[in-house]
Amino acid sequence: MIHKMLKILEQRGELNKEGLYVSTCGYPVGMPGSTNSIKITNKDEIEYYLNYR
């Protein structure tokens, strides 16, 4: 999910690779109230996720 989020932001020209991003997600996906994870992504992790295959 983080990889997809960062790719979309990059495609839109809205990704600041020097910044921090806070993302939330949950399982099951798309179910209101299921958020159970928080991730703070830094510069190095952004590069990792953008190059992840």
C-alpha cells in the first residue's frame, strides 16, 4: 500500500522526497473503522519503496 501511495503521489508531481509522510492503513481494506497501522516514512524509506518491485 505504501509503495502504491508513493507512486501515485510521484506521478501527480506531489511527492516531496525530502519530507516525512505519515500514512494510515488497515485490514480489511476498504472497510470503515479498520485502520490499525500507522507508518512514518522518511527520505531513505521513500527511495526504497519507489524502487521496490
